[in-house]
Amino acid sequence: MARNKLEICVSTDLAGALGNPREVQKWWSNEYRCEVLAWRWVDLEKIIKEGRVAGIHGRMSSRVDPVGNFNYWLMNQALIPTNVLIRYASKVDYILIHEKEAGERRACFLGVKKGRVMIENNSVLGSAERVVGLVKEIEREGVEAGIMFDLFHEYSANGRRWKEVVKKCKSLLDQVRTVGVHLSLGTDKSDSFGLDEVDWDDLGALKEGLSYLVIENRQKFPDWVVLPRRRIEEVKTRNGQIIEKMRRAGLTE
């Protein structure tokens, strides 16, 4: 399949849910565009007009029982609804939702005439395969779609076998036209790799097939609420280490 040139992007999760997403690019030396988390209180129009945005990350699922999983429910409620998210599809490279939300809200995407819908796998085995099915269904309706393969979600689901994650990613490149990768490298170890847990050469070998590599950087509590100013220099230093590892792996120049 014909591929676009790989674009490196960074998630605004680094700023924290209540932080200023417009600051994140500065902490990466203004090297990369952002994947913006679509919190209800974020002025998406303003950020888009500034040319900062590659994609917008929406909900995981709208049908969550708050009694069974209050934190997950609260996070989804704090993100804009999917029927609002699709209004931005023509203004950015892609909008993104998780597999469960895509299945629940599939009819919403029929209104997307311009732009791309990216669907992210969840932390359960078989999720990536279900995403492939959803992508093909949506594309049959004339909507451009792709998979955003979250490496840590697959890693968590398969018993933390890195080589199997890479093998799965390679197989996706043969099935879906547009494949992006979420690489979680934050300090929240429940949802992130350590910098030395990643085989960067394996990632470099995937470069020619991928459309996006999005660096997620969620911090452990309480910094995932708002990143404190005292940690910014530390974060910038760590981001520089990530950039150097990507450069050595041939992911960026």
C-alpha cells in the first residue's frame, strides 16, 4: 500500500488535564505538531488556527457505568461528545476515538465528508483486529479511516511481549492503508513504557510503513491534573532524550 511520510506528533497529555495544551510544543522545542485531547474546556478552534494541531483525541466510550468505573466515566464525560468531535474532522489531519466508542457511535462518521477518522485499540486482546474491521466498514461508506495502534495497550494485553507487539504492528501495515502509532512514554507506569523498555531499532524499522508516531507523555498523579512549573525543565530534558533516541533509530533527522 502507498504510504505517507511519517510525521512525529506529541500529545498534549503532558500538560495535564487542566493544563495549557498550547505550552506543550515549547517543551519539545517547537519541533512537532500536537495531538490535542478534546477536553470540554479547551479552545480547539484557537489552537487549530495557530497551526499547532495534527489530530484531536476524543472519547474512549460514552457508555460507561459510573458505578462500576467512576474514573473512566468521568474522563469520558470531560471529553467532548463524538457528534461534536466530527465537526473538526475537516480542520485537522484526523480525529481519534477508541475502538469501543467507534463501535457505539459508528453512524456519526457517515457525516464526515473531509478528513480522517483514526480508531485506537483498547488494552484487551483482539481489540486491534476489531479496529481493522471497523476501519474497513467505515471506509466502505466513503469515509477515510485508519488505525492508531497503541503499543502499550497491546503490550498490556499480550502479557508484555514487545516482539509480539511489533509483529502485530507489521501485520496491520498489510491490512490498513493509514496506520499510526501511540508510543506512551510518561511517568505514569500504569499506561507508559520506560525509555529503556522500548526497542527503538524495532520502531525505526517500521518507519516506512507508518503515517504517524504520536508520543504520549501522561504523568503520574497528581501531575496528570496539571504539570507543575517546577517540573518543566525536567520534562524538557527528558523530551530531549526521547528526540535523541528517535534520531538514533532513524525515525527523525
